[in-house]
Amino acid sequence: MFEFLNSGKLEKVKINGYEDINKGGEVKIFEAFINPDEFTINYSSNIDHTSTVGQTGTAGNFISSNPLELSLKFYLDGTKATGKLKSKDGNEITVAEKIVEFYDACGYNTNRHRPRYVEIIWGKLHLLRFDPECFHGCLKTVSINYKMFNQNGTPLRAIINATFVEAIPAKQRDSADKASSPDLTHIRVVKEGDTLPSMAYKIYGDYKYYLEVAKVNGLNDFRNLQPGKQIFFPPFDKKVKAKTQNA
């Protein structure tokens, strides 16, 4: 289990389940009994590897990024050896009831005829995209491994293996996309080691734009940027692109 220094206390994985992607409707909550000892994030891309006649191979053209996937294991112990298994309300419950609580928060939503949208919160997940401390998505697959039973067959221990696929609200996704869009004005502060060509590449995807950026900012010596200086990057302009590429 992990202890996060930002909070000063042990944070349990919490899942908020919603009826729609904008967090509308009735909210269902699941809180882990024992935190996972690991989590897996899967990033993947769609690449076109089609080769032309006579070619033996190709590096492939990037098509798109797939939604990331987050896999977690939830350990449920009803033997009381690691404490009492409790519901989100603090009442003692069984392993079976805790599994129902998980499915209520993450499973099929009969009102919308699809899996519920979830928000997974656990300290700082460092997911790298959108909100780094919170995963937004829905349940893709789940399997339950029952480990121990009492004499009448009631499960005493179980492991929930769950994989969630990313689903981002349109407003949040658009906001993140616009933050790196070359069609908008950007202001960047120079850091130690920055060069104007490398900064231009991050904004426009082309090193040649540094000539236009230098002109706009009145930079006579763009090779020696002073750390702390603000650089103005104008919106993308197709005319500028044509001019710089033909330079």
C-alpha cells in the first residue's frame, strides 16, 4: 500500500460512479478495503504500416492515439484478519456485499443502457494525460477470483481484477487540446537550456518557425536566450509556414 506525502495519511482508492459522462444523475461510491499494490496503465496508438509495391517495410504513419486503459486489483478480506470489511457508509458487510457495491458504482447502468462513467481517485496517479490525479472512464472488463470460503460456501476472500477505459468529458478534452494548439497565442518562459528552434518545435511542430518568432519578439540574438525571459508565439499562419519552408 502507498502513503502519499501530499496528504499526510493513507489514501484509499475511491471510485465515484455516475450515470453520464458529465457526472449527472445518481452517484454510486466504492472505496477499496485494501489498496492495490500496483496499477497498470496501457497506452497504445493506431499506426498504418501499409507498404507500397516493392517496399519490404515501412516506419508507419501515425493515425490516432487510443484511450488509455487502467488496470487495478482490489483485495477483499472478510476474515477480519486485516480489519473489518466495511461499506462506504462505515457499516460492516460481507465480501459478496462489497462486490455488489463495486458493481453498483462501476457496472451496467440500466437507466442509460451502458456501463456507468467512473471517476477513480487515488493520491497522485500520474496518468500524464488530462487530469493527472484522477482517471475518467468506464469499466471495460472485470473478473473476480474467490480465494477462501467458510463451511456453507460463503466467500471470505476475493480479488477483483478490473480494467477501465478512458472516457473524457468533451469540455475537459477540448480544453486540454486547445492548451497545445498551434492556432492559439502562446507565451512561454525561457528555461535553462532552451533554444528558440526547440521551443518553436514544441508549439508548431516545425523548427523553422523560430525565424518568425524571433522577428515578432525583436530578437537579434536568438541563440543565447536568457532564462526567465518571456517569448511570444503568435498563432499558426499557413502563409508563415509557406514562407519559412521556402526560406
